[in-house]
Amino acid sequence: MRKEYDAVVVGAGPGGSVAARELAKQGFSVLLLEKRERVGYPVRCGEASTTFEDLQNFGPIPEECIESNINGLFVYGPDNTKIDYYKKNVGVMLNREKFDPCLAELAVKDGAELHTFARASAVSAVENGKRTVTIVTASGTENVKTKVVVGADGVESLIGRMAGIPSGQKPKLTCCGVDIKVEGILTNPEYLTFWQGHDWINDGYIWSFPKVRSNTTNFGAGFLIPSKEGPSILEVTLDWLQKLFPNAKILGTVGGVIPVSGNLENYVLDSLVLVGDAAHHTNPLTGGGISAAMRAGRHAAQVIGEGLRSNNLSSEFLKKYESLVEADFGKSHQKQLKFRRFLLEQNKKDQVDTYHVLNAALGKDGKKLDLLTHPLRTLRVISAYRKFK
């Protein structure tokens, strides 16, 4: 490594790689760090993401990174309710072991310097307009100076906390989840399938995400970190797999935590920004964060580039990045957070009413006239949501 860079990006996930690439394309010297030996491994998510067309905005992305095209969502709710939402090409299933390295390689091709098995163990305060990042590698420890640090180091992010941002996970706003790789396609190959509500998991959900190219399914479950002892998320996930698909052949299991708090209120400091899971950029309703991380990475690079050119990387200037994120998906995430809280706090009867209304409004076979056929139910659900704080 060199002794000094314009930017050091910590974490070569989708958000970090996009930020590194966009900064390198502007002509800045960029160091991209990945603490693991391989970018994209192990995979620790359900791998569902935005449309292929949207992904190409950060590409080119080869088709081998795409496992399945998704044309809808099927949600099993309480008391045999369901939502069958059809929308052609609403998203894709990724192969993160191929997709993440692809993004990192694009960053390298455009000038970023990638080091794997390199962990940022400390970030100094700003001195003479620069921070010092201490990096632990297989061959020892190095200190690198940089004008700006981009913390894209995931849900366990230490960069923000080391620099003074309270970015840790709060249990009441954090899900624990387990994803099990299963042989074969368990559910409709064109749909993402969910089970949610009082008959399933109320403070989270169960999922089945098909990966057609590799003929496997990501089956998993997640729920809010409990306040008292009970079955572990692994035990719960295995139990539901056995109940729903008793003959499923397990190929592998991963787990982790997922922020469902909505974006952090503040995630910039002088010469430092957080991106993706590190800034809690995940969707509070679904827990998905791949698309948001990439978009945040691009916004961060835009503002950082302006700051590097004008020699102004103060927190006041970098707040422009937070504003871009808020306009892009922050407000949407707040609405998703409100709806998640609304749904989870309902009793079973009210939740059943909500599912009926949602299926009538969104469902493939739902009839919007049903909203008028049962006007009291429709008005009750809408009124309850509007009053919900």
C-alpha cells in the first residue's frame, strides 16, 4: 500500500465497491479494503435485489450474476389470508459470490486499489485535514493517511463507532436472521414467497427465494432480537423448514443481524461518511439493502468528489450526501418503518383485515371493487393506519 490516498473505502460489498469506483472514475486515488480473503464470501443475505435494468446502472453486470428474474411477491398471512402481487421483472435473485466480486473488479478496472484480508483496526481524528487508518494484514500492520474515509463495513460496522458516530445496533430495532441454502426450487420460481403474521412469525417473517440458475432456494427466517430467552433463530428457522418442506435437503447455513431502524439520523463527520448497512440503509420492512447501499455509495462519491476538488470535507459540507440519500430512499424507508410497526403491533383480527385490504388493492387476483364491497373494513384499516404514530 501507499502511505497516502485521497480516499480509503472500508468494505468491498456493493456500497463500498460502488463508492470506490465512482471516486476512482473522477481521478482520485482510492484504497478499497476487504477484511475477508474473498470479496462476496461468505454470503450473508437472502440475495434478492432490484431489477436487472437498475443493476446495469452500476455495471455492466454479466448475466451469470443473476440467478432468477422475479415477477411478483406471494405473502401468506394469518388465518389463511394471502397477497398475490404480480409485477413483471420487479426484481432479481443474485449470486452474491459472483455479483460482489464483479463490482469490486469494476472498481479496480477504473483505478481503485483493492486489498483483501485487510482489516481497518483504527481510525484517527482529523489532523491537518487527514485521518490515519490503521490496517491489519497477513504480513503486519500499516498506517495510511487519507483525506476521507468511507465506512462501508456492513452491519457490524466499527468505522463509525471508532470515529464517534453511535452506529451500533439497538436490539429493539434489529432483526436476527438465518438463511439456509436448500437443494431444488421450493416455491414458485418467478416469485419471492413470504410467511408473516400471528400464524407464522409476527415480528419478522419467513422467506423462500428461488435461485433457478443453480437450482437452489434460499429459505430463511428473521425476527426482532427478543428481550427474553427462547428458541434461537436457527432453531426457529429449522423448525419452519421441517414444517413447510419436510424433505428439504440442506446445503449450507449462514446467519447475522439486520438493521430495521431506518437510516441513522447522522452518519457523516469531518472527512468521514458511512454507506449501506453501516448507516442502516436497509429497508425497515423487508431488510433488503443491496440496492440502497449502491445508490448511497454513488451519492457519497458525488459529494466527496466535490469536497475533494474544493478542499472542503467538513461535516457541514458532507451533509449534502445525507440530503441526497434522504431524497432518494430515506423518506421511503420511514414510510416502510411506519407500516412495519403498524402491522406488527396489530392483533390477529386487525391484521387479517389489513391483509384482506392489501390483497384487494395489490393482489393479482384481487378486485379493487372489494375495497368498496367491504367499506367498513377498508375504512377501518385506513383510519387506523393514519392515526398510528
